[in-house]
Amino acid sequence: MSLIFEKSVEGRQGYRNPPSDVPLCVELPDNLKRATDCPLPEVSELDVVRHFTRLSQQNYSVDTQFYPLGSCTMKYNPKFTERVAQMPEFTDIHPLLPQLRQGEKFTQGSLQVLYEMEQLLSEITGMDHFTMQPLAGAHGELTGVMMMAAYHKAKGNKKKYIIVPDSSHGTNPATSAIAGYETLTVPSDASGSVNFEELKKHVTDETAGMMLTSPNTHGVFNSDIDKIVDLIHSVDGLMYYDGANLNAVMGRCRPGDIGFDAIHVNVHKTFATPHGGGGPGAGPVGVNKKLEPFLPISRVEMKADGMFFLNYDYPDSIGYIASFYGNFGIILRAYAYILMLGKQGIKDVSDHAVLNANYIRERLKSVYDLAYDRICMHECVFSALKQSSRGVQALDIAKYLIDQNIHPPTVYFPLTVKEAMMIEPTETESKETMDRFIDVMIQADKLSQSNPEEFHFMPRTMPISRPDETKAAREIQTNYFNQL
Amino acid sequence: MANYIANTPQEIQDMLKVIGVSSIDDLFKDIKPEYQPQSFNLPEGRSEFEVFQKINGLAAKNISGLISFMGGGYYDHYVPAAVLSIISRGEFYTAYTPYQPECAQGTLQALYEYQSSICALTGMEVSNASLYDGGTALYEAAMMAARITKRNKIVMDGGVSPVSRKILRTYTNNLHYEFAETPVKHGRCDREQIDKLLDKDTAAVILQNPNFFGAIDNHSDIIEKAHALGVLVIESVYPVSLGLLKTPGEMGVDIVVGEGQSLGLSLNFGGPYLGFMATKKKYIRKMPGRIVGETVDQNGKRCFVNTLQAREQHIRREKATSNICTNVSLCALQSLVYLSLLGKQGLKELAQTNLNKAEFLRQQLEQINGVEVKRSTPTFNEFTISMSKDASDVVEEMIDRGFAAGFPLGQYYKGMENYMIVAVTEKRTREEIESYVKALKEILCR
């Protein structure tokens, strides 16, 4: 499809600005002005609407397709939450307004949303306090690890290492590194959990803490998780709970009760805020009493008279981690979702996410090899090793699914499983949707036996097929204007 | 069962039978009984209508309707209806990161066009697919400069947003960086001081244009001196101003970042926003964040993919350029639609209108006894005034008269308690500007 720039016609305009109704026109000196006008497209509003509507139709999305992308929790995003997020009373508030004297009076509604979300997320996860500020899951991780570093500094601990399992998301080691720690990776055992004997060898007085996703990316809940927590705590290390997979365990267990010291929550996964084609999300961080003094400022609190306000007076705080109070518009959507579901509804989410994943696991396990043949949590990991011996790899199966109008599962992650296919149906999908997916997966396996070459031409139904990624990386072309 | 769960009681039984267990509880046996939540006191679930009532009540507790002259990097521009209409398409907002390019060309092409627009605005060669917000983008830029130069000293101009500077310090607290800040002189960069601080250990100097006080500048001279010492220049910019102002590319800036909120995003009480970053082509492999590139498919057709992923955490883990997992695709799309609607002429006109209206207010304020307008440099749509009274007191009184009059500087700059910054966008009419002047006059000349 042509680019919006290629649709440009000189002199065409898509939007009429309000007039300059003041009696002067300022001319800036030449040395402060750009030499030529910014080469934005010249198109009509209809050109714009049609262009982007057509582009949107080239996407698969939760609204249009089954999207069992493992580790991403692609559940349905309720339309209601979009509606409240667009209310002008919320969208039109300038973030500096509550920082004016008496300015808080004008933002009580927004501050109350942030305040109540802290209570709600604390109750769901068993933590003592939350900050809504982190702007994404990985940003939450960084906030959490910086608080861990502040804790060790305050206690005079000499710490050097953060431990991560080999099944972890790449963000965990990357976060540890940019927060100033070295990463130690521990292998998994035969059941898909952390290998405890190996872990023991890695834990020393220099262990700052461990980052753990639970259930982990193998879809396994480590039943001996308390042993890990005790071991890390025995050297005054801290336990960080990567909440990427919280959708599996709500109402069944709480990281805070198990002894985790910090946690981030991906609200765009668990609490149904939209993924937006890759953001914006939000990654609120919860902590227990040990880490509470180090929470970022500002914190939203309530005065005795019921007024909400921003408190900056925390001398031990790690400081500012975002410009304001977090992705407010996203937090508001999650707030609406939690209020609607309530106590039973939130627990049902996890129950049905796990039920659906096990249903798929059970029905496909005779066709594809399971990475770990056991009851799973909210996602199941298969390996396409059998199919790949016939010349059909996980990526080929993904392309087959695209032709069947299904978004593929996550492939080649976790890195610990060869030819991995990670399937997460979520609780919002119906049995007939899953049945159709299962049938399609079975057909793919049959085709891998009868005609494996056929896969290499897939997908056939889409505008494009099998982009040349090597060319993209070698002949870097990331800007239309560089071609001109 | 409601709550967006489709399974019926019969289906639940059928599925449990296939799995070979008798209840959903059986699926949770790995969670030991002692891990049962010690408490789970959430409110009972409610209908959509009831929750709407509750949230509507909260919305009413936000008192809007103040006529806003607030800026500080976040501006009250009008957002055309088509912007929200397009980003509300489920095909965009309920998709995820384009891991499978064949079924994500919509997002990928839009991000390619976004990157191109950012390059057009800034005059730079390459852009990434966006970062969380302007503040965190500045931190990413500083880390990027340190990676490129393998140096660890950062010089920051005092005209850079104080919040962004605080963020940068938080993130580097545990790392080995050395910071030097130079206070502004007559409202703009103190060239002499910056000169003194730059040396062969300096990774980067960070500037902002227009700066936090609203002053616009041409940094070419500073950039030339920095480059002679191998120091990179990072500049934070306000994108709407680039409809008129000299681009960072023209000045020779190495890494450009900024807050993209003004490009069609609501103020939203602080987020979601849009961090953008652009640089020279030679530095692209050191840039953090997603990058979309053009290529061809197996039939030779032009298409778009995530590229240079070997920089990223999901491949490189602890050796990645950043821990960032995603960008803010939907916000990037939002800014792209906005820029496409405005177009070449529209953006220029918008910038000129902002400039005119701000200058009109500035001239009116100069007439007031008790106001001093800082005139040492040209400004764009925001400027600094000092007053005969404490700025926080004045702002408080102005609120009573229906104005969010500006942002007092005392909170971030010691000794500037009587100063505030005042912003004017295209949304402020002449009538509103004149009544603002009248109100301020009454307060100051009492």
C-alpha cells in the first residue's frame, strides 16, 4: 500500500486551524527559523481517514481474530473502559495543575482513582503499597530493582548480583544490567521449575535478589516457591515478582503472602487495558514494608478531611521515575475493569484462563510435543520438534495459522524450549473458538506429514508474505525521506 | 457467566472431562493450601451502568473549566475529531507488537510513516518507533551517548526541564556517571560555563529548545565546540515549534528527543504520552527501542518489519541497549494522524498562530505595573515573567478568577519565587487573553 507521503498533492489541506485573532504577526530572525517547510503530507481529511482505515484492516487484533500470543495475555478489552477513559473531565486535566497551590482541589477525581487503585492492587497481590507511576512492565521492573538497590545501600549491604531463571523474559536480565547489577542465570529442572540445587550454588552474600515470574514462562507454578523465597531472604536478598503472568493466579495466591518484596503488574495484560499495537501500557509496582520508604515520588495520599494530595516528602525515596503520576488514562481503564469484575469476577478470570489453557494442552498433546507434560497454568508450551523433523518449523505453523485467520502463538520463546509454541488463550475466548484453533493445529500437523513444502509459500491470503528481514537489517531504510 | 467469560456451566464440565479432572480447583494443585490468600477483600462486582455512575461521580470531582495558560512542556492544543476516530479502531488498539509482520502491516507501515514524520520534523536521518514519554526518552538518550562515546560525564543545561533532569539522576544513581549542571544566564544557555565544562571525558551535553523558560536559541556554536572534543549533543525539543524553528538536524544535533503530547494527544493528567527519539544514521545501532524498516517480501513486494532487533532485550538479554520491551505504538499513530491532518502548511500555520498569540499576551503584560517580562531572548508560545508578588500567591488568586495562569518557578528554581512561565496555544482567544491581562492587573495593582 502506498505511504501517506506518496498520496500528497501540493496545496491540499486536511484540517483548518483556528485563526490568529490577534493584531500582530511575529517574524522570527532567520538564524532561528527552519530553512524549508516541514515536508508533511498534503492530504484531505478523507485521504487520511481512508489511508489509516485501510492500514488498520491489514492488522490482526483481538477485536477481529483469536490471538493466543503466549506471555502477552491478549484478552478482550471491554469497550466500556475506553468510554470512561475518553471523558473530558479526565482527559483535559493538565498534569501540573495539582502542583499549583490549591490546585489539588481541581483534580480530586483523578487523584482518587490513583489512590483507590493503590488499595485495589495491594489487595489483589498482598503487597502493602503501590506506585502507579511506571509506564510499562519493563519500566516497573526497573523501578522495582532501583528500590532494591536503594534498600541495600541504606543497609550498607555489598551486593553485586541479581539472579534470573533461564526461562525469564529478556527484560529481567536487561533491567538488572541497566540498574547496575550483574546477572546470574539459573537453569530449569525437568519439571520446568527453577533447579533448586543449581540455585543454591549461585546464592551468596553478594546476591542482591532474584527476579521470578510465577507461574513462569513454561506455564508452570513452582510448588516449592517458598524454599526459593527463604533461600534468597537468608542472605538479605530481595524477591522480585515479575507479574507478567498474574492472570493465572488471582484469588488463588498472592505474591505478598508468599514473601515477595516487590512486584510489577502489567495492567495491559491482567487488567484488560488495550495493547495498542505495542503500548501504551502501564506497570504499577507494589512493595512490602521493607521497600516502602524507597517508593518513587510523588505519592497520592489522603488527608484527614478526605482530600487527596501529592506527597513529595519522602527523603529516602529513589526520586522521580516518570514525569508525572503514571499513564493515568491506562490506570483509569484498569480501575473500571476491576470495579466491574469485583471479588468473584477477578478470581473467575484466573480460573477460566487456566481452564482454557489446559483444555488446549490436553487436546493437542498427542499431536505436538509438550515441553512439560503436566497440568499447566494460564498458558501451555509445545515444541514443534516433531514437525520440524519433517521440514516444518514453528514459524511455518505460525504462517499456516495466519492463513486460517488466527493470530499465531508466541514462537521461539521461551528460549529454553526448541521450536517453542507458547499458547495463551485467556479467559475471554469461547470453547468453539478454541475448538476451531485446535482443529486448525491438527490440520497443520497433517499437512506437515503430507506436503511439508507447501508451508514455505504461506501465508497466501495476506497482502505480503515472508518479508526479507536480512535485507531490512543490512540495507537500513527506516525513513521515507532518506530515499529521496 | 458475565465478566467477559464465555464458558457456560455445561462447557466447563465438558472441558474438565477432556482434561481429566473433576473441578477447576484440581488445576491449581501446584499452589499449596498455605498460599491461600490471607485476604481478598475486593468490592463485589457491579454492572457496567453502576460503575459508570461511580466513575461519573469521580469525573465530576475534577473541576475543569479553568482557562489554561499552563505549559511546561505539555500544551493544551486542539485535537481534531478524526484523530480519536482512527485510533479507536479495534484493529489498531487491540493488536500487539508486530511480531508477525504479515498480519501487522497496518501497525508496521504506520510506525514507518511515524518515524519518517519525526525525521521530517527534526531534520534527522533516523527515528525509533517511540519511547514511553519525553522525560524517560531524555534518560535513554544520555545512556545512548555514553555507549557511543564510552565516556561517563554528562553536562546538563539548566534550561532543560527540571523534571527530566531529576529522572535522569534517579536512573543513574546506582551507576558511575558524573553530572554537571550549568544555570541559565539571561534565560538561555550560559555558553561560557558550558565551554569550561566540556572536555574529553564528556559524553554529552544536554540542551533544550525552546528551553523550560520558553527561550528559543540557535545552538550551532555550542554544537561545533562540543564536536571538536568528541562530545555528543542531545537536544530536547517541543515538536509543534518545529513548524517554524530551525531544526536540530540543521544545527548538527546528534540525538533529538522530546515529548510528543502536543501532537494530537490529550493532556490526560500526565499520560499516556509519547517519547520520541531521532539521531544520525551512523548511531542507529546504538539507539534503544523498536525500529521499523522497509524491505521486500518473498514476491518482491515492498513491506515493513521490526528491524535491528539484535539490539533488543528479547534477543540480547543483559547486553541489550535498553530494557525497553515495547514502544507506545498507539500514541505514535495518534501523532502521525495529527501531523497528516495538519500537513505541511497546517503545522506551519499552527506554529505561527501560537507564536503570535503568545507574543500578544507578552506585550500586554509588559504594560502592567508589577510585571517584568524577560526580553533577553525570543520565545515561542511560552515565556517567563517576574512579578512584584509571590507567583504561587498570584496563581492561587488567578484560579479564583477562572484562570490556570501559569506555572510558578520557585518549586524548581531557588530564588525564582516571583517568576512564572505562561503558555498560550491556538485555543486561547483574544478575548480570553485580554481578560487574563485584566485579572492579573487587578491582582498586582491593588
